[in-house]
Amino acid sequence: MADPGYGNFVLASGAIDAGDLFHTLAVGAQGHMSGAAALLGAAAALSQSASLLPHQPARRIIFALFQSQSFGRAGSACFARDTHAFSCKKSIAPNTCSQPWQPDLSFEKVRLDNLSEILDVTQVGRARAHPSPSQPNTTAYDFFIHTPTSQPQSDFQKWLTDAAQLMDESLSSASVTTYGLPPPASPESFLQYRSDIATASLGDFDSTINNKYYASQFDDASNVDAQSVCAASQLTARLLMLLS
């Protein structure tokens, strides 16, 4: 019997490398790693809360951190291509392929046709902090949802902001003058095969990024507010829980 794969799934994506004139100095703490850290925190939180759910989620959440995004989105482009249509021409061992070389074919369970939504997490380490309007002695952080140019003011964007509002989280749609996903956006690699995938990107900025050290050696840990990353991680986990 053929492996049915993972079924319908939600993709939570981010990047784990940065670009700079001198690549060894491309720390990318806010530019890329703040989003990756938020995703890892969300994954940890969801894994620990799974046993507390009254039932198993209807859809699987797949977390993906892609390499070489600063170089033509190479990491996500390869993964999207393989989940769309991979063909092994020669195999020398079970679950491997020698032509083209793939040491593990487990990714074949992830089928692009089953991808329902993508939530990409980008720069989240410098969100505006302010006193929570509803919770005394609590700090709130402002985050924004960006959508692809092919999905302006989408239903998915509205669903995310409405869900955040119900959870008393500060999440707004990016300004109507802001078009497209913040580069280098991994969802673009998947949308070229299926433009109907509901897609959104979570960030700490509206129309322009607030990271003056983007793509430079000065984008280090001192450029990141850890509490902002934690707030983004919590928001991401809660949204993904609802999506599943």
C-alpha cells in the first residue's frame, strides 16, 4: 500500500542565515534569527501542550527553517520543488536516492497539494512595546501581518488578526500601501506552484523595517529585545494551535 503521507498540514516557516558583504560577519540576529527563535519557541510550547488537548489536531503543523534564503531563496526553493514533484531515478538503499542525491526521502510524505496555509515568521525582535490596554501591569507588543501581492486584504489575513484580537494579542494588518511579503520570503517558493495557498508573514514592522543594521555585522544580539521575541513566539504558537 502506498504511503498516504502526512495529509493536510500547516507550514510555519522562517530563515536561519543572513547575507552581508562579508558573510562571516553576517550575524543576522534581528534580520533572521529572531524569527527562527520565535518559531523554535512556538514548536517547544506546542509540543508540551499536546497532551493537554481534548483531541488530536485535525492538521499537522510542520516547522521549517530554510538556509540560503538570502541567495535567491535557495533553501525554500529546493524544498518546494521536491514536495511538488520529486522523481528518484536511481536508488541504492531503502528511503534514499542516489540520482539525484537525497540521503533521506522522508520529505516525500510532505506533499504540496496538501498544504493549506503558510505562516512565515520574519523579523520580530524589535516590536513596539507599550502598556497593555486590557491587562494591568502587563506589556504588549505590536506585530503586523503581511500578505503576498496576489492575496491583498485576504480572508486569511483577517482571520489571523481577528483571532489575535479575541486572544487579546496586538496584531494588525500591514498598511494597504505595503505590498508583498518581506524578502527573502520563503512562501514565494511555494506560491509559484500553487498561488491559492493562504499565506501570511508575521513581523514587528508595518511599511518599513525598523532594523537599521539589517544585513550588516552590527545586527547582533544587542539589536534584539528578547521579550519581543518571546511575545512573537507566544502569538505564533497560539495562532498555529487554532490553525491546526
